[in-house]
Amino acid sequence: MAQTRYKEAYEQMVRDNKEIFDDFQKLHDEYVLNAAKVQDQFNEKGKVVMGIVRKYEDILCKRSEVNGFGEYTSKLAEKFQDEVRKHFPKIDEVGIKRMIMKPVEKSGNTFGLRKINFR
């Protein structure tokens, strides 16, 4: 069975960068379980991975344009990105900064608002 070009491009990308993608897969799996703990590492390695993804997407789309299928390149790029997301569902979260919320300390058992005077 013939494989689609975007899947071939994805597999070639992972094969050519096996160590990087293997490391990122482990980090991605850990990120799914505890994002706050590995957020900085995920963003750092994710930038490298995203650069590789963009490079292979460009190669894939340029090949289509050269062969006279320029009008299909946006759909091809979208399918390639969907293939990446299939293997790395959290890839779109690369670069996101999470805020770690600390609990608010209460002073006593009551909650009150200060009254504002408009005089």
C-alpha cells in the first residue's frame, strides 16, 4: 500500500532526527503527566523540535510547488502538522508559560470587602 507523502515526510523527519525525537517523546510523555514540573525543559527542547518540523514541512511543500501542485500546499502542510500532533498532542503548547498559582492566605475565618466612600 502506497503511503501518503506527508506521512513519508514525517517518518523521514523522525528517522533523520531519531535521538532528538526519542528524547522529546519521553519529555512529552512526562509533560502530559506533570506540565508544571517540566515546562521549561519542554519549551527548550520543543523549540528545537519545532524548528525541525518547520524545515521538513517546507521541504514537503516546496516539492509539491515544483511539481505543479502549489494550490494544494496549504492542505498538505495542514496534514503534515496533524500527523505531528497525532504523535505529539501537546506540541502546540511549546512556548507557553504556565503560571503557578499559590493559595491565598486567609486572615481569620471571615471574608470581607472594604467599604469605599465616595465623599
